[in-house]
Amino acid sequence: MALKKQLGLIEIFSIAAGAMISSGLFILPAVVFGKVGPAIIIAYILAGVMYIPTMFTKAELSTAMPKAGGEYFYIMKSMGPIAGVFAGFANWLALSLKSAFALVGIGALFQLLNPSVPYTEVKFIAAGFAFIFMLLNLSSIKGAIRLQVILVMSLIVILGIYILGGVRFSQVEHYSPFFISNWRVIFGVTGMIFISYGGVTKIDSVAEEVKNPGKIIPLGMFLAFGIVYILYLSVITVTVGALPSAEFQKTLMPLSLVAKSFGGLPAEIILSLAAAFAFITTANAGILSASRVSFAMSRDRLIPEPLGKISKNKIPQISVLFTGIFMMIAILFLRLEQLVKVASTMMILLFIMVNIALMIMRHSKITYYKPVFKAPFYPYIQIFSVFLYLFLIIEMGTISILLTGGFFLLGVVWYFIFARKRARGSSVFAYIVKRAGAKEIAGKDLEKEMMEILREREEIIEDRFDKEIMSAEILDLEGPIDFKEFFKIASQKISKKAGVGVEEIYNELINREKTSSTVIKSGLAIPHIIIPGEKVFFIMPVRCRWGILFENEQEAVNTAFVLAGSIDERKFHLKALMAIAQIIQEENFESKWLGATSKEELKSILLLSRRAREK
């Protein structure tokens, strides 16, 4: 059962931007400034650049397969269920833990404002916010998204005012000495900052709920990344310039300190409020995205099926409830600081797997893999990013790597104990292996599944013409060939399906041609006949590269549709002619038809046409 498409550009932008602006901007600078000094600006620049390859990769995959679950779905579909189990659990856990950590950040703000508040109360405050967001996401996605939009826009305005106010207090001497450490330390800090940009692609987890995903998802990603990247660099540059190094290292909230210097106590309160907004938007986006991962896994039967059920208002309520309760337990009883480091390692590993997934999808040449956006510089940036992210994982430390490895083994155990006999759907990797031995039958199920995803993306409602094309046999000829020889071949194909003699069908085609030419226009013919029986209708699409030679026609025919139906199907016959007329009038139809590399691709051109369909 599909989720409701109800998210537009502003909502997608708000999910991505809100997921990025949190501890990476309000707390992390103070944590890492002591290691690299003003060169923290370089670290933020590098971290953003490092994320661009994965952003391009996810933009392509999400426009080709806009399904709930995001990274999980791409990895599952490309590499198979074992990789899918790990990717799903890792993605869900990373999103949930990071959202829980953001909520603890809200509690920590209360402690900063009132140091007498004990840490246990901080946890209860954070768990309370988790409960509120869980209820909000359970009741209505519109309510959760509306809150996200309001908070993100408020946050951007506040940060814009901060930049304009703080730049006046920036002093050149605060940037000197610029380098206080070597490049290895800078790269280590870059790895810590890099995760802050990961939120931009949380929107791929809710891709199934996006209106016009082929356009909205990449545009939302790029806008969010571009605006937040500029905000990050501007805020960090202003903060470094406005605060002496000694003061920068003493505070956990450097932005609030700078705001106080040019706006007094009101400005400090507003920046603290902005920090709260940032943590709220990250947590809200996290619970929204994480619940869609568990929903998608359940739909593929990799985890218990109840998690895949959706309510009347198209919300996966059990997945939302499960994710929210886990976040509250994590906040109250787990040491989040260590777990978030492991989650960061798993997230980088997911980035590696997603880039490999794209290379598998491109290499497979699956007919129905048709992304609206294509990642530039393929495969060079994907290969580069895989090695770059491996380097970052090494820099995360041995403990994080060992814990991530242990988590992967648990995923494998879960697959063999629970998911192996239940998992459904085919993977592209399996398709490639099978294709080496049986090219014609290797990926029928996979092609059908991918085609359904495309139809859902384009919001195409299947009508009878589509069903006839789905079951039709495509005739792909080289030519040149005489029309009589062509009719003989077509007669043999139709005879097998219709149970009518080959000679009878051939004579009907010849007689119809003698009555009047079935060449409708240059390069196109629609031979059509009546055959015995009731409720019988066949369509045979034909592509002849070097053309079918019809009498009295100056140009050869490259495209033909042979129609054969019983007398009671005359009404549908006319509808089929109308459908064909709309298809051939589409922009670039002829070049796509002649350039198709397989019968499946020819069929996809017909099935994915933007013609008017009967409801």
C-alpha cells in the first residue's frame, strides 16, 4: 500500500535544511575549535565538498526510485536482502539515535540557562519532547511538516540577522594564527563535521510522499544544501572573527556569546531559542525519516509486517510509534554520546554502499531504471567518494569500526533467522549474475517491479491499453523488408495467440492493404483486421530499423502497430488508435523508438507515455 503524495518543495527543503542545522552549527564548533583554531573554516568547507558526490548519487537514485526508506531501498534493490537488512537497520538506528541526541541538546539548553538543573531532568525533558513529536507524527504528517517549515524559516532569518550583526564585530587578528595544527588533524575534524551535512538527504526516506519527485527531490536537496552550506560558512567565519580564541574554547554556545556582544541579553536569548529550534527540526525530521525506513523494511517483509501498516490518513503509525518509543528509551537509559559516534560510522558506511548501489544500477542497464536527474562525472566521483569515506571511517577509530562490524553480523543473523524465507523482490545484483547465463529470463520480475515504481512516480493509472501492451509481443526487425514478408511474420505471431489460421490472417492483412494503405503518415503504419471470435483483441508494436517497404510509399516504415480484434471490440479498437496517436505525437518519440536497445525498452516507451488515460 502506497503512502500519500503530499509534500512539495517548501516541505522537502524544510526537512533537509532542518536536519542539517543543529549541533553541527551550535555546539560542534566549540568542541573542535581547540584542535584546529581558525582553520575550522577550512574544515567546514572541505566537509561540504566531501558530501557533494553522495548528494548527487542520492538525487539520482531518489528520482529513479522514489520509495519510502531511501538508502535502505536503493541498497536492498541493488545488492539484495542481506545488504538490505544491514542498510535498513543501520539507517533506522542512525536516524533515531541522532534525533534522540538532538533532543538531549534541547534539554542541555535548559541546563545552560539554569545550571542547577540536574542531568536526569535534562533527559526527562528530552524524552518529553520525543513523546510530543511522536504524537505529532502519529496524528498528521501535515502538522509535523507545518511545524518544520515554520521553525526552519525562523531559524534561517535569525541566523541571517546574526551574520549581519556579528560581521561588524569581526576582527582580523582573531584569524591569526590561522593554522595551529597539521592537515591530518584538520581532516580528522572534517570527518566530525561531515556528518552534519548528512541531513540533506534525509528527504530520500520520505520520497514516496513527494509530489512530482523527479523535480522536487533534487531541487529541494540542492537548495537546502546550498543555503545551509552558505549559512554554515558565514556563521563560522563571523563567530571566529568576533570571538577571541580563549573565549571560543571556554563556551559550549559560542554563537550565543557573540550575539550577546552585539545585541545584549535579548540577542543571547534569541540565539539560544534558535539553537532549540535547530534541535527540534533535526529531531522532527529524524522521527519522520526513521519511521519510513522501518515501514519500508516491513513492506519487504524483512521485519514484522505490522510495522508496514498505514492508517486511514496514510501514516505508518506503528512505525512512528515504534521509532518514538525507541528514541525515548535511548534518551533515558543509553549513553548517547558513544552510540552517536557508532551511528556516524554506520552512516558513512551507508554512503559508501549507496555510491556502490548507483554503480550497480547504471552497470545493469535495467530498462526501467530511468532517473530524472543523473549524477554528473559518473563513475569517477562515486569511486572517489568510496575511497574518501573509507578514509573517514578509519579516522573514526577502532571501537566504532568494531561495533559497526558487530552490528553487521547481527543483521546477517537476523536475515537467516527471520527474513530469509519472507523477503520478497529481486535485486539488480542477482539480475546481473543471472543475465550472464539466461539473458532473456533473468530479470522479468525485477523489470516489472521497476516499471511499477516508474508508473507510481509519474502517477500513471493503468488502463486497458497499458494492459494490452504489457501482454503484447514486440516485433523488432532489422529490415529492410517487403510489407508482404512483414505480414507473413505478423500473421504467424497473431495466429499463435488468436487460434486463427496463419493464411487467414495473412489474407486479411493483404486485403485490408489493397482496400486502402495502412500507412498513416511518413514512417508509421497501423495495419488492422477483424478476426473471428468474441472479446478478442491483440496489439503488436513493431520497430523495423531499416524500414518496411509498402507499395506506393516513398519512405520506408520504421514504426507499426498491428491491431487484430473481434467485431465486438470495435469501440476499444478506436480507443487504441487514439492512444497510439497520442504516443507517436510525444516529443522525440521517433528518436527514442529507433534508439531503444531492447524490446523491454520499446515497451517502456509505450507504457510510460504521457497520454490521457481512462480512469
